[in-house]
Amino acid sequence: MAVSRKQKESVVATLIDDLDEAGSVILTDFTGVNVEAMTELRTQMRENNVNFTVVKNTLLRRIFNGIEVENNEGVYAMMEGPTALAYSTDEVLPIKVIKKFAEGHKGLPRIKGGFVSGETYEVAKLMRLADIPSRDELLAKFMGSARSPLQGFVSVSSGIIRKFFYAVNAIRESKEN
């Protein structure tokens, strides 16, 4: 069944709003991904609060004209063949989910490129971005690093106080005898 012009305009308007708020948008080629694997990918995307949708390239051109992207021509060059979008407000999460999925499925879907915070990224840059620990992991490492010197100070201080009380207790016991 053909999609009417109004439905296409609605899809374009909705995606413009969604992508305008997205921290990152990853373009993928899903050629060769079977139905079972695609269902699994969509499930993983939903579990990680990443939107995943297949859009015609002609509609994508309209959408990318409606949002601010640093290098539209670079993004247009990525729109060759079937294209699916993975996007989220998190800058790193979509590429992490796709990379992890592709590692277990013969490199599919193939990443074409994308943009993060309005800047166009090639595949190599996206892969480096996928290797960065998540925000929560970085915060946990930072807190552990910040807490470590304080814990050392507290243990040294308590050791000094403990030794002082041992000495006072030893003096008291020696005077009692």
C-alpha cells in the first residue's frame, strides 16, 4: 500500500523534531540482516532507549535539511542504499549498541556514518567514540579516584589515634600495677 503525501509529511515532521533533540544519529546499512536478527536488534535498541527506524533516503534528505547538521553534504554521501537510523539523546549509546550487536552478527548492520551533537562523524571516528566508557562508568571511576586519597588519610589518622590510645592505656595499666 502506497504511503500518502500527508503521511510522509507527518513522518518527516516527527523525525525532524526527534532528531533535533537527539545527541547522536547513526546511519546504518541493514542489507543482509535477516528478520530474526533485525527483531533482536530492535529489541536491544528499545532496551537501551535508542530509537531505530528505517527511512527512505529521499525523506532523509528533507529531514536533514530541516535540522542543523554541520556538514549536510557529508551526511548526504552516507545515504546510499537502504538506510536505517539509530538515534538517542545520549551521544554514545546508539553507536555502542550497534557495534556490540554487529560484533555478534558478522559485522551487520554496516555503519555508514552519522553525526554527534551536530558534527558529522565518519565510521572510524564513530568506532573510537564507541570505545569510550559510558558517563556512569567515568563518574564511578572519578569518584573512586577522588575517594581513594580520603580513605588513605582516614586510615592513617585512625591509626595514629589508635596508637595514642594504646599508649595511654599502657601507661594507665603500668600505673595501676
